[in-house]
Amino acid sequence: MNVSVVVLAAGKGTRMKSALPKVLHEVLGKSILAHSLDTLSFIENQYVVVGHESDMVIDSLPSSTKHILQKDQLGTGHAVSSVVSSEIFVENKSEFTLVVPGDVPAIDAKDIELLIGEVKTKSSPVGFLTSVVENPHGYGRVVKNNEEIRIVEEKDCNDDERKINEINSGIYCFNTDFLIENIDSLDTKNAQGEFYLTDLIGIANNQKQDIVIVQVDDDSIKGINSMSQLNEVEDIMQKKLIEGFMEQGVYFQDPTSTYIDSEVTISSGTKILANTHLTGKTSIDADCVIGPNAQINDSSIGKNSTVVNSVIDQSTIQENGNIGPFAHIRPGSELGEGVKVGSFAETKKSKIGKGSKVPHLAYVGDAELGENVNFSAGSITVNYDGKEKHKTEIKDGAFIGSDVMLVAPVTIGEESMIGAGSVITKDVPSKALGIERNNQKNVEGYVDRKKKK
Ligand code: UD1
Ligand code: MG
């Protein structure tokens, strides 16, 4: 396709009242800017205009995205002018140039394709997306009087113009030649003293050229200029995402208490119960029950697993996993098929083989457990000597009794047993009983003698 896209991301975002550049604030776990760039990834030739905290914004960009520095932020028209006058833009000139504000993350690719199509078909110099809304406050208004079409910014509106409820999305498709020829005719004669890109619409209209206006749903063109708008847009995008999962056969008990990041995948037949947070690159396979009160980040959960009242981070759970209630699965945990990690148990950087169980009150860290290991209540791997971490290996079928300290480095052999209350500091061979505790002594008649004293 002979189209380039310019994303405007040089502004500070003063109204956010935040040190972080506006476009780097996250919506559903991904920056506002990354949402637009991902949605527009079907257009190969991408330019991002950077300015305020440019290093931070550049660092966030994919390597294929070109950036252009707008040293002083003199307005959206000035931002586009910085691109159009750059060598790289001229050398890679495409027939059409899409301009998109970096603060509109819910952009819909279908709207963009429609806009480009219309501008092409009608050989128009420019087209833009608009929406008719109940509350147009803060947006540029689309003035349509007889033959006249132009955009007027909120701060420049007269009383009648302020009542117009068709708003400018800030998303335009330009014929590149028109853009190059006219971008320098913008001026700063307006309330904000800025070069407004919006004035190009009036300029095209004055040239008696056909302007394309495509009206779309306002949910997909909402701009983020304040924390309140960030919350509003995130809410809209969250609802859309959850609707999409529902259409694929995922059940949600209470979408209002459920938070799901945009990169998360969930397969059909899975039930997401109330107050569940799925973040980062988490994937949930089919037929799972997740929640209530589950928090899963950057992890994958195999099919037919349950996760109740638990926290899982950067870990893998194979199918038929049974996690919680009240388990903490910390980074680097790889739990095999059918593994159970139950109440008040914590795992970290450990492999736990198929069918093994850590049912309650346990800590498994820097360990490798084979298949069908039973790790009983109150037992832990003593992995840290105050300076370094050491590894514990527990072979297939071993039975670790209750309240056992396995002082690492240590290896517990296949099908061996460890007696309750033992502090194990030496390797235990296969099929042996490892026990470390004093013989029990019963003192007969002790209680009665004590009472008499
Ligand atoms: C802009 C439009 C308005 C439209 C609204 C839609 C103008 C003059 N106004 O207003 O008609 O309804 O978007 O959301 O275009 N930026 C730069 N360099 C600059 C100034 C801004 O890169 O010098 C970037 C910002 O980082 C931002 C985008 O351009 O991502 C839009 O700027 P913003 O200040 O948010 O414009 P709005 O007031 O929202
Ligand atoms: Mg804006």
C-alpha cells in the first residue's frame, strides 16, 4: 500500500499532571502510543514525531519505526511540518500520508482503511474521521456552512461553534503532495498561538477541493488528555476486549471487577470469576476456572486448570493444574501436568514434575521436583545460606514428611521417605528413609507429680 503514517507524540501532555510523557502512560498494560502503532502495523512506513522526553519515547518504539525530532512543540501543524521537511520522509515519499495523534489508543483499523479508501476513490486532497457526540468539550468542532468546511478548536470557538457536536478525531489521510505544498502556509493566528494542523481542512476547502469526512463511532477516536480521560478510554477498551472474549466462548462472572491486559489470550470454555486480574503476556488455555481473586501476570495456564485466590507471576502451569486457595507462584516456577500447589504454599524458580503435590504451608525455591512427589505441610527447601542460593533436587515418587527442612544443596533419591520434623543436610539415597530427630521419650506419671508440687 502506498501509504505512510505519521504519529504525533512530541507533546508533553500538560493536562495529565504527570512527569511521564503522555503517550507512555499505559492502557490495558500497553502504552497509549504502542496501541496506535500496533493497530496501524499494516502500514509499514511509520514515523513517530518525538519531542518532550524524546529519549524515553524513542526507547519505547519498535526498531522498524522511524522517529523525527520536533525540538520545540509549536503545535500539531508544526509537528507534521517537521516530518514533511525531513530527508527520510521525502526519500520514502508515498502517495498518501495518514496523520494520527499519539493519544488516541482505541483507533480502529477498519475506520482507517475506510478513510484511505474514500480519499483514494474521490481523489481528494484530505479526508478525516469525525464523530457526533453528546459532549464535544475539548475537541475541535467541524464547521459545515453551505460550501464551507473547516475545523475550529474549542478555545477559538464562538458561542454558536461551541454548540456544534460533530468533533474532529485528529485522524487524517492526506494526499502527500497536497500536504507538502500546503503545510508551510499554516500560521499561529489563534487562541493558543500554535500551528494547527486542523487549519489544512479550511485551506483545502478554500481551494474548492473535495474533502472527505467519515463519521465513526466516538469510542474509537477518544483522545487522552487527562487522567480522567485515560480512565474513560481504558474502561471502553476493557469492555470491548471482554466482549470479544465472550464472543469466543469465555465466561465472565463479573466483568466490572475483572481487569485484562490487551496482550492476554483466553481460550473458550474457560470461566473467569470475579476480581481476577490477568496482566502482561498471560495465556489461559481452554476449560479453566480462574478466580475468584486471581492475579496472574506474564504466565501461561494449561487447559482444565483451576486457580483460586492466588498470585502467579512469570510462571508456567501445565494442564490440570490446581492452584490455591492462597498460593503464591513466583517467577520461574514451571509446574507440570496435574500439579497441586495449595494453601499458603509458595514456589519460586522451581520445576515441579507431573502429578506432584505441595498441598499446604510450604516453600519450594530453587528446586527440581520429579513426578509424583509429595511435599507435606510445613516443609521447606532451605535454599539460602545468607550469601548464596543453592539447589534442592527431589527425585520421582519421593515423600517429604511434614515440617522437614531440606538444607540445600541436597538431593533426595527416588521413592525415598523423609521423616517428619527432620533437618536434612545430607543426600538421601533412593528408597531410603531419611530421618533426623531425637528418640521420643515418654515420662510416665509426670502430670500428676507436677500437680502435687
Ligand atoms: C487535537 C486537535 C483537535 C482534535 C483532537 C482529537 C489540533 C490543533 N487539534 O487537539 O481538533 O479534536 O486533537 O484528539 O490539532 N503534538 C505534537 N507536537 C506538538 C503538539 C502536539 O507532537 O507540537 C502531539 C501530542 O503529543 C498529541 C497530539 O499531537 O499526541 C495531539 O495534541 P493534543 O495537544 O493532545 O491536541 P488536542 O488538544 O487533543
Ligand atoms: Mg489530545
